[in-house]
Amino acid sequence: MTVETADNAKEIVDKALAVVGDIATLPEVTIKIIEIVEDPKSTARDLHEVIKNDPALSVKVLKVVNSAFYGLPGQVASVDRAIILLGLSAVKNIAIAASIARLFKGRRISGQFSAVDLWRHSVAVAVAARSIARLSPHPVMTDEVFVAGLIHDIGTLVERQAFPDQFADVINRCEGADTDFIESERQVVGADHQAFGVGLTTKWKFPRHLRAAVGFHHNPEVLSVELKNMATLIHLGDVLCCQEQVGFYLTAQHSVIREDMLDTLGIASEQLDEFRSTLADQVTEAEGALTG
């Protein structure tokens, strides 16, 4: 992108965020949870106090913690026990994941796209990226990776609400064609879903590494070493799930899994192939834990 094009894209993103009220506003409790965990002075009690005052969220957090998807050996009966067992950061990420599902609502705008399609794809990428992270010898917080996967395409919801006709045009251009989704977005809308996602997660005050994964999951190689691994995990998860056509898959339908990215993470392609066979079951488990 040239400087002029980048400036124009920022203007378009700002305009979009100004008109997408429901999406642009996270639940107040989620914002409080993020603030608590980012504050080094916070304690487990602080987090417990916030979550227990939202009974619906408390139920969702315990549902996720006790699900087959999460895989703890025994039942956890209280939020404070979950915090003790898993730590502040893990429970924060579970709370974010549980509250994000409500954003994926809206009518179908084409045979290829509905919010439900996008939710299924997002859950699949979250599951895939978390599983790939566990294969890597490099240290990474798998709960953070899961959240990054869940929100990686959140910018498409902004596009759909702010520019519904243009977004539908992008989908029509890419469906069954050898057309690059990102390039089509830039040509038709003026900015791509990565840019809308960065704008939204910045507004939400999400941590830098999550914003980077959202904003560069199609080109993680441009990031600094500090931010590259998480974005690469999301990229691999995204490409794999688009290859498997899970949910809304047009964004990376023509991408390939590159050996240099596997090398960056210390993963062999055979390990990915082995994981593919379990993807569908893991996605079903995760959807069951996060929805409802």
C-alpha cells in the first residue's frame, strides 16, 4: 500500500467504526476484565469480583472450563477455583471468548456468508491455532492464541455492517473464482478486513500481540520477531481451515501452507496432516462450549 492508499484506508476504517455501534462496543464486564488482567497490581480476587457480578458470564466461564474441549481432569465448581487452577490470564481469555459469540449475529448476505458461517470458521481457526501452538517447541500462551483465532476475522463483521453492498460484491467476485479476497476488499471497499479488525481491537484496547495477529494474519512475515509467532499460528490455522472449507473460507481459499512458516514455529507438515483428521470433532466440542 502506498502512503496515500494507507491514509485513505484509515479514513474508511474510522468511518466504519463510527457507524457500527453494536459491534464496536464490547460488554462492559469484558472491558473490565481486560483492564484488570493488564494491571500488574490486580489480584485473583479482583477478577473474581468482576465475573461473579455477571451471573451469565460466570455460567459461561464454568461451562467452558468444564467442557471436554478444555480438557481439565475434574469438575470445577466455582469461578474462584477456576482462577486458582488456571491463572488470571487463562480465565480472562475464556471470559473474552465466551462474550465474543454474541457479536456473530445477522442475516445471510450470500450463499457463502452469514455470521454463523463466520463464527464456525473463527472457532475452527481458534481450535487449529491452539492445537498447532501445542505442537510447537516455542513457548506461547495457548489461551491467548485461541482468542486471537476467534477474533482474527472480526473485521469482516465491521465491513458487513458498514458496507453491506460492497462486501457482498467482494464475496461474489471471489466465490468460485481465482480472485484474491484481500485485493478485492481493497479495490471494492477501500480497506481489507485486517485493517477493520485492527481498528476495532484498538478501540477495544486489546493487547498489542492480539491486535497484530488480527491485523497481519495474512502476512505475518512483516511483523517483528516479538509479534510474529502468534500471527503465524493464526495464519496457519486460517489457511488450514479455509483449505478444509470450514465455515466462511473465502478469505484464504487460495493460500498455501509455506514451509518457512512451519520452520519458524518448529513444526513438521506431517504433524499438521495428522491434526486435520481431528479438526471437525474439536470444532464441534469448542462450539458447544462457547455457544449458548
